[in-house]
Amino acid sequence: MLDGKRACVIGAGFGGLALAIRLQAAGLATTLIEARDKPGGRAYYWLRDGFTFDAGPTMILQPDAFRALWELTGHDLAADVELLPVSPSLRFNWPDGTQFDLWSEEAAMRRELARFDPADIAGYDALIAHFATLGRVARPFTEGPERRLSSVVAAAPALTKHRAWQSLDQTAARFLRNPKLRQALTFPALLRGGNPRTANALCAALQLPEAHGGMWWPRGGTNRLAAAMLRHFERLGGEARMHDPVVAVDVEGSRATEVETRSGWRGRFDAISSNADLVHTYGDLLRMAPRGPRLARRLAGKRFGHSLFVVHFGIEGGWPGIPHHMVLFGSRYESFLEGAFNHGVLPADFPIYLHHPTVTDPSLAPEGMSTFQAVVPVANRGRLPVDWEQLGPTVEQRVLAEIERRLIPDLTDRLVTCFHYTPRDFTLDFNAHLGAAFGLEPVASQCGPFRPRMRDEVIVNFYRVGATIRPGGGLPEVLAGAGAVAEMMLEDLSR
Ligand SMILES: Cc1cc2nc3c(=O)[nH]c(=O)nc-3n(C[C@H](O)[C@H](O)[C@H](O)COP(=O)(O)OP(=O)(O)OC[C@H]3O[C@@H](n4cnc5c(N)ncnc54)[C@H](O)[C@@H]3O)c2cc1C
């Protein structure tokens, strides 16, 4: 039934790559078109002075979701990418010297809880069990075929019973007494686009139980995983056009027909899916269709999540005492959340997520040197409309000074290379609306059935894929969403 049919995927982020692999593996001739010179989207990378700097995702959870893409055609992910275990999964550090480690190994986690605050062990167990229950209750809305609003109504008693509308913060507070433990266990939402105070527990909290399955690092960086996905797609016969942004998608009646790229290349397709930012997709690529600008305006009215300020730096020396993933909380975390997200200011006191991949994988730096990435959540450009080109160097200095004060005393003398990445770069590199690093904010009104649907409601052969659709941001989620979109596209095209 798929004979002679052709599909196009716009954007080679993890969502686009996973969808393209699934379509091609099912026998549908697929063309993947990417604007930038490398695949991976948010998982772009730079090579500077012998250091490898990964731009985005650092915590690989649920490797089975990746393995499944290889197993579709009897291939083995392990032949292309080596996944190294990371332990502890994440360390949290406060200015008073308190430290808490998150472990995927059950026994180590118990020991750490007993050391940190034995009074919260039962609460921790109850919270994990609660998240598992929420995951079950939410499954009809996050996985499989999209449901209508009537299914939400049918599930309302269960959702009510488990207080599924509550924020991550409220949920953690019901189970945990220790405020530091609450901060630690809700912080990861900030690395998936959610503010712990407003992110809905249903769509933002599920990574905690996920982390119990272990955390992994692809040797050579997350970029190796993206490159392997692209190679795998091409090995299956897929066609990839890199470094050639799509500039227009033609629509005839209710069907998308042709794609045009900046180089002037044009291709005709039976089905088209966009992995690019949705405001850009509708406002720019579909601008000639009456639906394009109209929907772009509607989408732009939704709540977009925060952005990030990222400092990448390479230094002399090895740092075995600094774990792979670490969070440095400031002394006024609550006022940071309030200031950054409610008032759109850049608080003086911000948390830093510090990524130190060379402790697991020394291949990312010249011998005897280390690679770091320091990530600070900041409001998006809508809430904090500052000139990042001007402000960037000052914020970079503040981030380095804090790391120097708390972790690496002679950091400035050891610096070999350093650069930063701002909300403005998210706009320039990804066409990201408001420079939001993760797209739509995962608040209750934008989760599950309230997220943009997989298939356009009017242009019947136009689909969306990636963090914008359900279940949402984060690599396991994006891969799960791509699986559902592939199923829908293949079913539609087989008719
Ligand atoms: C700093 C950072 C750290 C993160 N850490 C983690 C983590 O540790 N673990 C985790 O699971 N998740 C993490 N995330 C979230 C995760 O990276 C994202 O949810 C996921 O990568 C989004 O993938 P995507 O496919 O939706 O889109 P993207 O990665 O945004 O890909 C979209 C692609 O579309 C392309 N594109 C845009 N416009 C066009 C056009 N006109 N023509 C052609 N192509 C176009 C872009 O260039 C891009 O390649 C992190 C994100 C960031 C920013």
C-alpha cells in the first residue's frame, strides 16, 4: 500500500530522526531535511581547541527507546554507540555545604536517604509510588492514539483522586518534609522546560522514577547518538538533506504537497511532518496557506517555557571529585523561581546545573584536561527582553566566579577555552519562539490532550513531531511521541 509513496520530515532533532527511521524502516521512502550542518537539534555540538562541547541533552534515560529504533530492522544500537553508565545519577549541593546524591541503584539510594534525612525515607517511597500511579492514570493521554476530551471526563474520578492537576512542587510537598529534598527532586523539571512551582506533576515529574532505571552517557557525547541515528536512517535507504533549511511548504486545498528549501530544491510528498518549532512552522513555512499565519498567532498565545544561559568551558586538569551531573543551588532558590519566572528578572542568586562529561568519558578533552557545561535557567525572551549580546559576558563571569568559589578554586587560571550560549541563540539557531529552550511550558492546560495534536486538524497529511506534541520534552518522551506519529502516518498512508 505504501508503494511509490513518499514522506518528508522537516528537522533532524531527536523527534525528526526517530520518526524518519521508523517511516523508512516501514518501507516508506522518506526524506529528512535539516537546517543546520549537523543532526540532533538541541543536541548540536562544537569542537573547540580540542574539546568537544555538547549543546543540549546530557542525561540519557531509558536507552531501550533508542535500542528499539535499531531493532526495527534487526540492527543493534551497541554496534554503533557505546552507552556508559553514570553513577551517581545527579549530585545536589547547597551553599552551606550540604550534599545529596541521586542513585539509580536501590541500595545506594536507601543509604543516601538514610544519611541525608531518615525521616523522609517513607515519604520518598510514597512519592515514587505516587508518580508511578500518576503515570498509569495518565497513560491514556500520553501514549497510544490521541483521545478526545471526553476521555478526560471519563478519567476525571481517577485524576481527581490522585490530585493530578497539582504542580510538581505541591505534589512533592505532600510527601516530603525536608525542603532541600523537595528542591532536589523537583529541580530536574527545569531541564525539561518546567518551573517546579507550576509544572504539572503529570507531565513533568515522571523522570524521577525513570532515573531509577539508570542514567547513561554515549561515548563521544550525546551528539554521537544523533549522528548514529542519521547514519542508521541512511543505511535503511533514507535520503537526508543537511544544512538546507526548509523555507516553504505548499498546500493545495486540504493537503500539503511540496517542500522548498533555501537552496531552491523542491520535493513533492504524500505526507509531511515538521519537527521544527511550531510557531516557525506555521508562521513562516506555511505562510502562504490561510491556516498558517492564523494558527501561528494562536500558538504564539500559548505559554512558552523558560530559556537557558549556558557557559561551555574547557580547563586544565582532571576533576575526579566533581561528578558527571551536579546542581549548585544558590541560597535563595525560592526567590530565584519567583523572580525568574513570575517577574522576568535575572536574579543575582541562581542555581547552576554543572555537566562534567570528562569524568565519565575523557575523550571529550585533550589529555589531562576537562570539559564542562554550566546551565542556568533564565526567563524566555518574552518575559526577559534584554540584549543578551551585551549582557552575556557579565553573566558568563558570574557563573564562572560561582564555580570558582564553590568547586574549582583556580578556575580562571586553568581556563583554556570558554564561550556562552544565550536565549537569543535558541532563536537564531532553532527558530525557537521567544528563545524558549524547551518550547511549550508543561503546565496542566498544555499537557496530554491539551497539547497540539499529532496531525494538523485542517491540512490532513501534515503532522507534527517532537517536544511540542505529547507526551512533551525530554528524549524518552520525544522518542515515544515519534513512535505514535509514525504509526498514525503509516496507517493514513496505507488507506
Ligand atoms: C541545554 C539542554 C539540556 C537538556 N538536557 C536534557 C537531558 O539531559 N535529557 C533529556 O532527555 N532532555 C534534555 N533536554 C531536552 C531535549 O533536548 C529536547 O526535549 C529534545 O532534544 C527536543 O527534540 P525535538 O526533536 O523536539 O526538537 P529539536 O531538538 O529542537 O530539533 C528541531 C530541529 O528542527 C530543525 N529546524 C528548525 N527549523 C527548520 C527549518 N526551517 N528547516 C529544517 N529544519 C529546521 C532545527 O535545526 C532542529 O535540528 C535538554 C534541552 C536543552 C536545551
